[in-house]
Amino acid sequence: MEVHHHPELPHGEKKRFKEYLLEFIMIFLAVTMGFIAENIREHLSDSSKENEYITGMVKNLEVDTIRLNKVINENRKQADGIDSLRKVSKDKLSQLIVQDSLYLYTSKYLWYTNDFTNDDITLTQLRNAGGYRLIKNNGVLDSIAEYESRMRDINDEYNGFASSLEKARDDANAIFDLNIGHNFRLHPNSTQVLITTDKERIYKYYNGCWYALLGLSGYDQMLENHLKYSTRLISYLKKEYDIE
């Protein structure tokens, strides 16, 4: 029986196999290191963008605090004016000086509102560019979510106040000659401004002003609370992201 022996590989071929193995290891290491380097680069890029977003939000909040202080101060002036309006005696409106006092407060304090609008540039960018995924700090994410929730509540409260003020103005239209302004400026305290003596309409107007004042007080209280929250949030974000 003929016996077949396996041929031995030449010494050179064994050497080439080792070279192939070494090349494979080097390529594997190169790809792995490249993958790691890319992950590090993306992490650094995401971290940089995260800091940019938070820095931008801090600046927006600082603008908000300035606006809030201004709106709160204006609201207090308006609330004082409406309160003075309500103290004008309903039983003495037959006197022109009393009528004109009521007309003055009405024209001065019922025809405007102080709407707080927050600086939401960074929040808009976070929503539209998917930036929320870059924020790794859950506490910060929760704080931003609460901030947005507070803003929705503030807008709802403002809309309620604005609606009550609009109703009060409608009631004013029913008792005043609002076109009398020119004569009133020439002869204050002696101009006939009421177009009715109907107590039901007059009392409805006073009640409407009371509702408007309640709405304004609620709105103003929300703004004061939001100012405190925004101030705390600025300090918190600066601390978490080491912002000067």
C-alpha cells in the first residue's frame, strides 16, 4: 500500500502567515483607535455645544429678569390705578368732578396690559435642533422643563387677565362717552362723560374692574414667583457649567 505524506510548508510561507496576522492586528488596532478617537471627538463636540446652549440660556434668563422687573413694576402701578378707580364713589357720579375722576382712571389704567415675553432664543434652538439630547445633566433638564411649564402657566394667567380687562372695557363703553377726550382735556373736572345713570350698568362696570384687578394680581404674583425661580436657575446653571 502506498502511503501519502502531507507536504511540509516551506519555511518562507510560515513567515508570511505571521506577517498577515500582524497586519490584521495592526489594522484592527488602527480601526479601533480611529473609532475611539471619533467617539472622543464627538463627545468633545457635544460637550462644547452643550456648554454653548447653557451659556446662551443663562444670557436669555438674565434678559428675562430685567423684563420681569419692569413688567412687575408696571403691573403694580396699574393695580394701584384700578384700585383707585374702584374707590370712586358710585353714589356721587351725578357730580361732574366725580364722573371725571372715574373717567380719568378708566382712560389711564384700563386700556393697556403689560405682557411678559421671555427671551426663548436658546429654548427654540434646543427644540428645533434636537439639542436636548446633548444635555446629560438630568437636574438641568428637569429645571428647564419646569421653566417652560411655568411660562405656559404665566401665559394662561395673562390671557385670563387680558380677557377680564377687555370685558371691563366693554362695560366702560356702555357708560362713558369715550369720544369726549378733547373736551375733557380742556375742561377736566367739569365735563359730562357719563351717557347713562343706569345703576345696573354702572355696578356691572365696577364689578368688571374688580375682576380685572383680581386677574392682574394673580398674574403679577406668578411673575414675582417666576422672577425668583429664574434667579435661582441662573445661579444653578452657572454653578453646574462653571460659567462666570
